[in-house]
Amino acid sequence: MCPDTRQPNIIFFFTDQQRADTAGCYGNTLGLTPNLDAMAEEGVRFDLAFTAQPVCGPARAMLQTGLYPTVTGCFRNGIPLPTDARTIAHELSETGYEVGYIGKWHLAGRGRYETQWVPAERRGGYEDYWLGADLLEFSSSAYGGGYYDADNRYVPFEGFRVDSQTDHVLDYLRTRDGQQPFFLFLSYLEPHHQNNLDRYVAPEGYRERYEDYAVPGDLEQFHGGDWQDNLPDYYGICANIDENLGRIRAELETLGIAENTIILYTSDHGTHFRTRNAEYKRSCHEASIRIPMVACGPGLRGGRVVEELVSLVDIPPTILEVAGATTPEHYQGRSLLPLVNGEIDDWPDDVFIQISESQVGRAIRTARWKYGVTAPHKNGNRDAASGVYEEQYLYDLENDPDELLNLIGDPAHRAVADELCERLLHRMEAAGETRPEIVKK
């Protein structure tokens, strides 16, 4: 709990498709994220933070419900969150919070050719304030388009999308009366690529700043992919997002509520720029699953660095604990606060990942190793799980951080693979899956 007796305001600052290594506090040297870096110096940075599903919709379903995607049924994009699903918005409302949502939702099951407004019953309990679109990349472009308000009225915007969305955030903050603490889920589309253009689009003038850049090691090994054309824009978008984080933090100071407001910054997954498969994410490589995660505010100060492995599934119980709400017993993650405060010594030393769409896959990531399996006879868009998997990869991240040498099937590493296989099976069962057979190489 926070030392302040008041319930803190909470802003969940959520980006889409942002790699951890875009941030200075995670080692990037381009100066893209001075505001996030300042947050890390003041608050808490989770050094090894991971998504549990590197696909937009499933990751979002997990954040709203505290459950793995195979439990909610939202194992791939396009599956709506069940209308009877109980979300963090419901829990926080009952704890006295005003709950608001601004941005991309991606949980109403709308297709790209459907109107992107979200029916009230499909908004996951965000009843106090709503301004969004189910698939923001289809209701808008990088420059221009619109959202839908609580009455499903179209709200157009001009200018760069991140700047416009932040304008609405500032308006929201300025119009709060302070009678209730607020929880604002702020969901940016960026730095996700613009779908109809099939490329990343930076604000005007930003691409040019980063045309001479250091290429991450996992990308420079590949002549394929599309990072050569897109990385300058991608970096420019990340820089713009950080500027808008700065705008929000400055407004909180102006309004006199910064001291009692928690900001939690993270992303749904990263991107490998089509170097690992035919699209941008949907794999268990570090580029897809490792994400930035930084928190700052009451109870989350001191410039601490948490070195244990943490997952997006740990975010919902963390939010509820800082709000003073009761965490449902069925949640599948654990609050990060005891970890931050050094009050726990049995934290898991691995994270579990489910993969859909590109494959039906599962993986486990420890501090050193990554082990993954796949079901090649299954369809990643149709099948949520499989009764039989085959070993797919084993990476030694200590000696091969860019994951270039697959050790699966190497007799010298059979014992390691066997141990990780058992860990993975345990994790799958703990997540509610039926224990499958894993065929070894």
C-alpha cells in the first residue's frame, strides 16, 4: 500500500509494439526517452519485463482480466472480450475510482471494415469516461481521423495521432473535480505500424533525426525483414511518445496532483521487423516479448531497479493493490509491490508465454535460457492450444543474446532442455491448460 492515506490517481500509459531497447533506461543511446528515463530515476524500473502474449488483443484481454488469453478465450485478435468478463475497471469502480479509457481498445471484435465505435456493453466496465476506437489504426491514420465518445459520436482530430490523443488526456485531467481518485487507461496505437500503409510513420521531421542510428544486434544480423526502411520512423515515433509523456507529467505538476498520481508505463509487446517470421511480432524472440516497464508515484519511488523476471499478467494485481482494492483469487499473476519492497523471496525465476496466429506455441524464459515448443499441425488462428507439441528452440541468452544459435536437439544441452520442458509443462498447467505431450528432438 502507498504511505499516503489517500487513494492515488493511476495513469496506465500503454504503448503498442514498443521494444524495451528503445528506452535510454534500457540501454538505448539515441536519447529517445528522456522523460521515461527520468521516471525510472525517480521510480522503479523492471529490468526484465515481458509480455505473456505478443499479440495486441490477447495481451489487452489479459491486462483487463488478470487471466491468460486461453482462459478468457481471447487467444488471438478479433475475439471480443466476453461481456460478462470482470475487469480491473469493475474492481476499481467498486473501490471508489472514476474509471476512464482513451485510445485503442481492440477487444470488441470489430473487423477492419466495420465501424470502429465500441458498444457500451463491450467497454469492459469503463463507464465514467470513454474516448476510443476498437481498431484505432482503421478509424484514423498517423495524421487525421477520429475516435468515438461515450455516446458513439465521432470525434475527429487533425495533426499527429499521439499529439492529438495526448490533447484529450490533458483535457480529461483539467476537468476532474478531485472528488474521486481516477484510473485512466491511456492506450496509444503507436509505435505500431500504420496497417493500410504497412509501414511505420513518424511525425513530420522526426525520421530525419534518426537516419544515422545504431542498429540493435538482433536486427543487423538479418538482411531480410524491413527494419532498414522502418527503423528511423520507429525511433522517431518513440521519441514523440516520450515527449507526450512529458506533457502529461508537466500537466500533473501544474494541477498539483503529481505527488498523488502513479504512472505505470509499459507496452503490449515489441517488434522484430519481420526478421523472424512474415510479420512484426508473434514470436517468442526477445524483440517481440521484452518490453519497457517503469512505474513512478506513491509507493513506487527511489530509483530502484527490479531484476527479477516479471510479466504483463502481474500488472492487474499490482494496479489493484496500489488502489487499495482486493485482488480476485483467480488472478494468474502476482502483485509487483512486494517485489519492489523486498518483501518476498519466492518470486518465480521464469515467465510463461503463449503464442497464437503465426503458430500455436508456448515458451518459457528464465534469466539465462529460452525454451519453446510449437504444434505444426495446428492453426494459430483457429486453435487455442494443442494436445501435442514439438520442441522448436533453445537459446542460451547469456552467450547468445541475439538468439542466432538454436541449441534444440544438441545432445550437449539435452539436460537443460529437459529441465525447461518440465518447467514449461508446469507453467502450462498452472495457466489452466491440459498437460500436453511434448515431442523431443
